[in-house]
Amino acid sequence: MRGAGVKHYDVIVIGGGPAGLAAAVSACDKGAGSVLVIERDRVVGGILNQCIHNGFGLHYFKEELTGPEYAGRFAEMVRNTRAEVVTDTMVLDIRASADERVVSCISAEEGYREYGAGAVVLCMGCRERTRGAIAIPGDRPAGVLTAGTAQRYVNIEGYMIGRRIVILGSGDIGLIMARRMTLEGAKVLACVELCPYSNGLNRNIVQCLNDYGIPLYLAHTITGITAENGRVASVTVSKVDGGRPIPGTEFTIDCDTVLLSVGLIPENELTRGAGIEIDRRTNGPVVYEDMMTMTPGVFACGNVVHVHDLVDFVTAEAMKAGAAAAEFAAGKRVEGEVIEVRGGDGVNYTVPQRIRPGNAGRAAEIFFRTNRPRGESVIKVTSGDRKIASFRREHMAPGEMEKIIVPAVLLAGASGSIEVSVETTGEA
Amino acid sequence: MYDVIIIGCGVTGAAVAYQLARYDLRVGIVERFSDVACGATKANSAIMHAGYDPAPGKVMTPLNLRGIRLGKEIARKLDVEYRPLQSLVIAFSERDMETVRTLYERGLANGVNVKILDREQVHAAEPSLNPDVIGALWTDDSAIINPWEYATAMAEVAVLNGAELFLEHKVTGIVRDGDALTVVTDRGEFRTRYVVNAAGCHAADIMRMVGDDRLTQTNFQGQYFVLDKAEGAKVNSVIFGCPDEKGFKGILVSPTVHGNLIVGPNSDPVASAETLGTDAATLDRIKASGLRYVPSINFRNVIRQYAGVRPTTNVKDFVIDVSPACGRMINLASMASPGLSAAAAVGERAAELLAGAGLELRPRASFSDSRPPVVRFASLDAEGRRAVIEKNPLYGRIICRCETVTEGEIVDAINRPIRPRTLDAVKRRCRAGMGRCQGGFCSPRVHEILARELGVKMEDIRLTEEDSFIITGKTKE
């Protein structure tokens, strides 16, 4: 049903970051006649624009690019399609029913408007967990900011956010910012990580901390912040046991800035508002093998679904989602059996959470993260008592996304659900 | 020469200024912080208490009762975020029920619409409660309010009617000077016929400056959690535990006017009124109490903590009088809870006391009891949104995505009668940065807009007080 006067697109992509750009390219390639990308910032590219370090594109482009270069290539690809892009435009809500999808948005130039869509692809990315969310006690002065906000100030706006820096959390953005601030002449005094292992990529530990002699305190956390004249003066760091600070282990670091890299949260306010089912483990929508959510015609990809380690994998997922959205807009509907995918021992979550074997082609890809660093391990896929497949790994880490490919023929025997679990045979 | 200098622009000082604005007076307000409403006014439970709590005969009791009636009217007139909301004092035991009955009697004596609910009734009234709750005191004479907007709105009306506001002026002394007083601050002196002491936690210090040493400030801090709107939607009442033997109202769970949930406060002595840090043990205790009242609160959805220090003194009541040590000074001291609820009535009372002390109150012919309207984009419907964007395209640019705050609202906020100078002050005016990402995405943009509108450098913008600069310079310097 198309409302009178409401402009209609085959596919509307919400978000013009890496996921949105790839989804738009892919939707056009798959034959979508009209595609609209809606970006809230002034330019497309999303968070890649502030990721001026290199290391992007090794999988997809087979070369090493910076974030802006990677984004630039996709922006160029989108320009060569029939997709329209609007920037500085915020989507306020999505109304999705079985046979109609309406996206309302606003911008300074064009005001408030609504668009109809054959299919919608959610590509809103994620946000950073804050000091408030993890309740770091102490004073609340200036100089405490998330690593991503600091990265924007430094890399986009050209401002220094401090001179003596302590980083809480060893997520990738925190590690990258440790190196970045050092190169800008600041002293990074410590990186403090709650877990007994880092949550970042190993290459970032080596290239961003070790190369600059920045100490990494594993199994430690910040248990206090003091202020002087309105700005951070010091932090108290404590050793932890099972996440709880151990009394008597405190030490103080004098600093003027605390950067937080303590986790990313998929940004699903629009998704929730549209009544789309959310997975408690990922904080993202539950999706099928083709990245369609449980609401027909609404697809999702990238960090809005689950937080990825590499942008290349975001691209691959978005290509899948964009193509499926184009097919949905053209009238394709998938019927038939649905298999539920569950995370078992050692598996924090899986994406997708549902597989329709009839739509999986020759094989289904399943992504997940494990809950702790592991040595030699076996990833098992089972259905009830039946073993369906197993995959060996030399090592596994929570900082890295795992991918397994389950041949469709093997799924044929699954009854209702499959479980992915990890069994470790060697030391981490 | 000023007719009146008001010391402090929290909700009490603002209410006095608002009241005096209707008279033909020269009024100055000196405030030590960089914005109005920055002391106890910005860090409390944001509740307009129904008035069952204070015992008949106390100074605070009639002021509480009149204050909430006036406050409701002011909130309507000045478009302050305000929501009538039932409140419950819940009982887990027979001993608690004794307290509930005492409060009920007190409520009746004070003319409050109170009821005692039994187990069945209380769970019907508030389905989110712990099943172990056996009864409660109920009233619907209570409300929740945006406390800093309430104070700011009253101060704005005062300023629009000629009051002069001096921010970042800390009073260091008061000198008697014939028929006048000189209020000495760290940034200049103010000669005035009368002084109103609305200095909150520092009211006792101000009293001592004229030789009145009746009061000693006792610093009782309260810490709070703020939770996401998903949690705010779980309750439909202000939920108090039973007050303890010291009269502390106990930890409460309440929605805010913005739809968030707050859980807190504790009441423990701290070193000074400036001790606003939180600590893990206290936060754990508050969390446990909150979960005891409402087991379904998901503390994974916490977005912030804050703390305030109460303006409590050795006197367990408001101290409102013409200073026995100085006939030209009106004290509004010891304004702890229900200070917010009572504020508007305290403002009226201050005017009466000034008149009694010899100040002539001639109505100001030009008095206008209004302030510029506030556009709240997030609460407009599609038509309303279209209309405001048509008027000003900046309402079409969302800056704070979590709270749906537009550039137009931020620019409006910066150009209001009392200009915010810091990121936190902008946040208090229009909520930019108050949502779940806590300004992670929008603070650099709000920062830029604030610098642009104030015509200052990015480096000169502060987060809050003192030298709370957000950036320390340019890169490559």
C-alpha cells in the first residue's frame, strides 16, 4: 500500500557508514530500481572518517587502506550507482507492518517528510559505553571522555583533549587512541583492562601499546577519579578478582584525562521503536541468514546487528543484506522451514539467530564470539544429540569474530534448532 | 545602590527574585557558580512533596503546602516541565505500617489527600512493587518537576523584568555601612539596602558574615543513579521507603519528567558542600534498596550517577527570618527537603519579611510574568515539527540523537535571557547530551555551536565550573 503523496523507494538504507554504503551498492547491483541512503552526519562514511590509521580493507580490497580511504572508495561506488544519498538528515521513526514500511525523517533543508519503502536496511552502527553506564565512582570533572569522542576531537576537529592520559579498557578504539595521543605529544601513562585479557585485536596491542612502551594493566580497573579545578587530577587503579576490586591493591596515577574504551552498544532505538525483535545477547535485531529481521522487509547489517572487529566483515554482511532487500522489494518471499541457531558453551552469541535452509544457498555462514581466550579448540555444531559439523581452531579470542560455514546439506538433518559450542583442548 | 541583593540563585534565590520582580525595585543576584540552579537545585529528587511529611507547627509545613500549589501554577504559566504523580510510602513490615499510620495522621492534619493502602490496593496502584510490600501511604497531591528549569524560569522572568544577575561572583564578606550593606565578592562590591541570604549550603556562612552564628551547616550527601527511559516506563509513582528514625525520607525510586528513572539518595555526612563525588559502596547500597522496592529495575540500563549535598543545619527546620544580628538581612536558611517544594512560597515570604523590615513594595507597572517560549522538538507531533522547521530550518537538524535535540533548540537555549556558558548549562536548558550516549556523539557539536554563538574560541568552552576546559589546545602546537 502506497500512501498518496509519499515518495516511494524500493530500498531505503538508514545510515551512510560502511554498512549503509555497501548495502546501497549491493541493492543496486541486485537490480533495485530506486535506493535512498539517509545519513545523519554532514558527510557519509560514518566512524571511518575519524579512523585515520591504516589496516582497513585487507580482506575486501586486498590492500591496506586508512578509514577515510575505505569510506571514500565506497562513497565513490555509491556515486556510480542510481542510489540517492541525503546527508544531515535524521530518521525519527520507522513504521513497519507486513505490507508497508514508512520512514520519517527531518533535515534543515527539506524539513519533515515521510518515505515509503519496499524494503528498509538498518545500518545505524553502534555507540560507546560511557562512564555513567559502568558507574565509575568519584568526582565528575572535565577530561573524562570516550575514546571515540576524543578521536573525533583530535582527528576531525584538530584539538588536543589532554596531555597526561590514562585509558580504561583495551578495546580497539582505546588502543588506537593510545598510539594517536602519543604521536600527538601526549603521555599515555597506562591502559587499564578489567578482564585478565585484552578485548582488542592482538595486532593493536603490539602496534599501539608495546611499540610505545605503554603499560597494560590486565585484571585492573579504575575505582576512583579525583578532580582539581574542574579537571581530572588523578585516578585510582585497583586490581580485580572476577571483576570486583581487591581492597588494598589501589595505586594512584596523576593524569589530566581518562579515555574510556569499555565496549560498544548497537544503536537500536529506531529498531525498538519499530517493534522489531531484539536479541538480548547482541543488543541488535534477531536476523535470518540473509540479514532480514523478524519484521518482514526490514533488514539490518553491520554494527547495529553485532559489533564487528573488522570493517571488511561489515561490508560483506551489508552486501548480503542489500541484495536480499532488493529481492524483497522485487517481491521475493522466503517460505519454508526455519532453524533456530543457539549459542552453547563458550559462545556469547550467534548471528544469524535463524536460518531458513531453503534460502541459505549451498552453505550458511554463522558468526559468533567466544567468551574467553582459548588455545586449540573445536567448534561444534549440533542438533539435539546429533553432531552436524565441527571446526578446528589453533586459538580463539573474545576480541575476534569467528566465522563458520555450515554446508546446507548438513543443515537438512537439523530438527528445529542447532547449537554452536566451543570445546577447548589446549591452553590459551 | 541596590534595593535588594539576593545571595544565591538556586531555586530559593530564583523564587525570591521572581517575587521581587513584580515590584519597582533594583535587584541584584550574586551567584558563585557559572550558571543558575547549580547547587542543591540541580542534584535532588526533583519531587514536589505532597506535605504529609513535615509535622504541623514547623516553619516548613505551611510553606511546603503553599509552595506546591504555587509551583504548579508557575510551572503552567512559565512552561516548566511538571507532571502530577501519585506517591507511595511503602511498608514491608508492621513496624513500617506504624510509620505509615503516623504519616497518614500528619497528612490529614496538614490537609493532604492521603489514604492508607492495603496489600491488594498498593499492588494495584503500583504493579512494579516487590510482592513483599504489605501496604503504603498514598497521595496524589505530589508531582515531579524539572528542578533546574523551574529555578531558571523564575530567574529568567526576574532578569527580563530588570533584575541583574552576576554569575561567578562569590561572596566573601558583608560590610555594614550606615543605612546600607556592602556585599563584597571576589569580583566586585554591591552596595544595597537589603540582603536576602539564599545561599543554600553556604547560608550559615553568610549569616556569620553579619555576626549571626546560630547555624552550622551539616553536610549530608545523597547519591543517585539515573536510568534509561526503558526503566522509567516501569513505574507510575514516586516510591519512598519508610523514613528512618532520623527523619531521612529514605531511598526512593521515581520517574523524572523526561521519562528516565532515578534511584537514590543515601544520606551520609561528607567533608563539605563541595563533596560531590560518588563511591562504589554507597552506589551498591542504593542499588540494593532500589531493587528491594522494584525488583524489575535493570541496572544495566544505568546512564549516569550524580550526587548533591543537602542544605541541612543543626536546626531541623527552615530558618526564615530577619536576622537578629542585622535588620537588613533576610535569612532563608536550612532549606533542605522540602526546599524545592516550598521555594515559591518561600519567595513570597521573603517579600513579606522585606516589607516588614521597611522595604517599600510598589508594584512595577511594566511587570511581565512570562518568558520566551521553549521549543521542545522531541515532544512535538509531525505537524508541529513541520511547522517549527518551516519557521527556522535549524529545528530540522538533530544534534543530540539520543534525546532528539535540534540545533534550533540549542541556539535558542544559548540566546535565552540567562545565557548558558558551559556545556553542562546548555544540557540543563535543552537536554543535549543528557541521553544514553551522554554526549559521546553530540558534545563536540554542541561545543562548536556554543563557541560560535558566544563568539569565543573552542578552547575557552568549559564543561562546568572552574577550569573545566574540555580541550587543552590545538594539535600540532
